[in-house]
Amino acid sequence: MSVASVGAVVLDCPDPRALAGFYAAVVGGTVEGEGRWVDLRVPGGPVLSFQEAPGYVPPRWPETDRSQQFHLDLTVQDLDAAEKEVLALGAKPLDTGDSSRDFRVYADPAGHPFCLCAC
């Protein structure tokens, strides 16, 4: 028996509403809230929450002096199609050059690393 269950995955960021909107466009769901805390409720998935962090400094992947802290793996059917969509939404490519792999690494608009995976 577990001690707890996951209530939400929380990402610090400079603009919670904007980052929630980015992820809503990528994974779907409903954005709820305003101000310093915004939730993205994804059907059948965990709640992603976005918390305003004054002085936020994004991680730098893969540098060890500013570690990624965590990342999201997002499963997709077609890496090329999904890549076009996340780039159009404001993602930045971090490690996308090896087309033989079944994943590619990006940064969201606040700098958090995430992977698109055709796993």
C-alpha cells in the first residue's frame, strides 16, 4: 500500500498562465486559475500546476551546474509532426539532431526541458 498519491506535478516559471497555455496546446486539458498558481487538468493524466517564481532562472540542459531538475516525457505517434507543432507553440530545440533515436529534447517557453518520445 502506498503512503501517498501524486496530486500534481508543479513547475516554477515566470508566467504561470502562459506556460499552462503552452502545455494545454501540447497535451490538451483545461487551464484553471489566474495569478501566481495555475492548474492544467489533463483528462486521464496528472494535474500539471504552474507556480510563479520571482527571480526564476531556467535550467540549462545538459549542463551540470544548472541541472534540469526534472523533465516531462511526452509520448507521440509521429516525432516529425509533433516537433513542428511544439516549435510553432514556442518550444526551443535542445537535442534533436539524431534522427535514429526515438526521442528528441526541447525546452518549453520557460526553459524547462521536455522530451517528445515515440516509444
